[in-house]
Amino acid sequence: MFSRSDFRPRCAKWLIATGLFLMLSACVDKPNTLERVKEDGVLRVITRNSPATYFEDRNGETGFEYELVKRFAENLGVELKIETADNLDDLFDQMHKPGGPVLAAAGLIDTEKRKQQVRFSHPYLEVTPQVIYRNGQSRPTDAGDLVGKRIVVLKGSSHAEQLAALKAKNPAIEYEESDAVEVVDLLRMVDEGQIDLTLVDSNELAMNQVYFPNVRVAFDLGEARNQRWAVALGEDNSLLNEINAYLDKVQKNGMLQQLKDRYYGHVDVLGYVGAYTFAQHLQERLPKYQKNFQASAKQSQVDWRLLAAIGYQESLWQPDVTSKTGVRGLMMLTQNTAQAMGVANRLDAKQSIQGGAKYFAYIKEQLDDKIEEPDRTWLALASYNIGSGHLDDARKLAENEGLNPNKWLDVKKMLPRLSQKQWYRKTRYGYARGGEPVSFVANIRRYYDILTWVTQPQLEGSQVADGNLHVPGVDKKPPEQAPKL
């Protein structure tokens, strides 16, 4: 038998050993950030709702940052959950909250101030901060020319930090920071003359300049800088190491460059090409597909000339085109839409036209029963372009303004607001290029008017019947205004 004196040291040793075991077990069993993400099966990412980062269009979720981080989530084998911050300060606040997003993918620059808030990844996109002014105004050429100008930048942005540094050297420089706007708003304000200058990064200007014909680059403010992802402060490098390995990999295998080319390499906007060019295409291209338009229109109960106008706006009646967003064919269908409409080959003109006709008829049918013609057609066209969710947002904005949500003339006034933060932050589906469906519908209506003029009943029995559409006055200037239906 053990004496009491023998038991005490043995008990003490057992307690110490047990305590050490439990402490070690706790250290071993506690998962790091990467392990926790994989165990949960979800990668929570916070970003900005803007065209250069993340937004929704008719094809679904998109944006440069979204595409890049989506592939990272797939690489980890987990689901991607996107959260959007109301502004940059909110983004960093959310990163600090327990259980909050583990990664920020929002076009962030690694400034000294921000390094006190988060840790940054390897770089993935080089951008240059640029001073933007309005064409026709005096062009600033250096920092000294900023004095006396109305300047607005995003609150908490790297550009605000740049201006603060300039102001420290030249107190006469004045500027305003706003958390109620996004980059698109700033460019619009310069374009419309509401402010004199703003600062944006070169990639964001490249993506949006086509929509703002009056904006110009005054000068580059400093050297090129790198955008990076960010994770929370701390000693756990598991997720950051995985991010860096991924960014290095996509840099080497060319995938990162493909995304850069897709979003920033060129501006892929199909605008109104002029009545004369349209008339030439009527002769050269439409005859190849006219019977397909007529057959599909009959099946879908849609005017074939309207379908033809949609096809021209989408592809200039070219069956083998592919956009930067992956939509393809004469009617520019997404892969999901094509499958839903029974289209096996989007590059087959007949199938594409059938799918486009069926899809447009479906969209039109899904609209509110209270919407009557011709507004039903114009609103369906807008939905075809921007998606039903964003159209609903614009209709609700119209209703809130005391306008008629069932009238195209009222809804089209609201659509551009979907690209303005003060408005889209109040909507369900967030940011959208709201100006695009307005131009989309206007272009199609013009093409439809011309098609109606050149395919009057007396023409359809003769000039069109032989498969060669003869356009009156094609060797002359077309009429300034086609008759309205």
C-alpha cells in the first residue's frame, strides 16, 4: 500500500501531466484559418459593389475580383460567399469582427496606413493613380494645378491618402472625401461638370471611360502601384500563404493575364453604327438569316423584325462572335440560357435565333400582367439586356419616385441610377450598368423602325421574296427618321 506521503507527489505529477496533455491537445486540435475554411466548406470574402470588383448583370455574378477569387475558392474546393461593404471603412471594420470575412478582394492598394489594419498578399494587378478632368476645361499638368479645384475622392481610399500627403506640403489644396459614392459616380460627376477633378486608378478608368465621353486623364499622380488581397492581422499565415501560392500560380499559367485582357484589355461595346452602315448590312447579311427570323418569330409570336433588330444589336448579324463575358452567337446567348432554351450549338445561326426568340418570349411572358404594349416589349428588351432582377429594382425606384413602373418612359429614367451608389445601395440586386439597357432599347427601336420601313407589305411580296432584300435608297442617304409604328 502507498503511504499518504507517497500519494501526494504521484498525484501532483499526474495532475501536471494531465494539464500538459490537455494544453497540448488544445493547441493541436485548434484549426488554423485555412483548415477552418475547408472544414466549413465556405470562403467568406468581402468586396466592393462596383464594375471593377463585383456586380451582377444578366449573366449573373461577375467582375474582375469576383472571377479571380471564385477560382481561388474552387482551388480550395469550397463554396464562395461574397459580402459587399458599404464603403472602404466598413470593409476594414468587417475584417476585424469575429466570424467576419477572412479575405478582402476589393482592388486594395497596400498603403502604410492600411498595413496597420490588415496583411496584404502578393500583387496581382499593377495600376496607376490618375487625375481625371473634363474635356474642354483647363488641363492640370502637376500637383500645383490642383489648387482651387473642386476635387472629390472615395473616403478612406488610397487616393485620399495621396491628397492628404499633397495637402501637407501645399495647404492650399482642398478636397472632399465621400463614402456615398463609388468610382462610377466620380467619373459621372466629372463628365457632367459637377466637380472639376477626381482620382481613380487606371484600370477603373479603362473599364468605364467609354460611358463618359467627356472625361480625360490630366496626369498620373505618382508611380504605378499594385493591388493586393488582404487578410486580418495576426500570426496565422495559413490562408495568406495559400493565397500567395495561388496568385503566383495564376500569374505563371497565364490565367491572370486572361482575366486582365478580358476586363481591361479592350472596350467591347456595340453602339449605334449609323443608318447607312445598317442599310448595307441589310443587303449583305440579313438575307442569309431572314427566313430563320421569320420562322422563329412565328413560333414565338414575336415580330420577326424585332428579333432581327435584337440580333443586329447583339452581333451585327454575325453568327460566330464571342464576347469577353462568354456570350456567343448571333443572339449572344449565355451557356445557361442556351441550355434552358434547348440550344445545343450557340454558333449555329438557326439554333441561336430560335433560342433568342424563345428566351425573349419567355421574358416578356414573365413580366407583370399590368404592363401593356408597347411598354411590355420595351421593358422585356431591357430585361433581356440587364436581367429581370435589376429591371425590378428600376421599377421599384420609379414607383418610389411617384412614377409609373409599368411605363418604359418612366422606368428608363431610373435605370441609370443603378450605377449610382446613392441609389443602388437601396436596391435588392445592387450595382448594374443601368445606362446600357437604355441605349440597348433605343438602338433596337431604331433598327426596328428602319426594318419596318424597308419591309412594308408591298416589299415583302416581291423584293424580299427572292431572298435579296433591296433597300430603297441604299446608294443614297437613308431617311433621317423612319416612320413610327
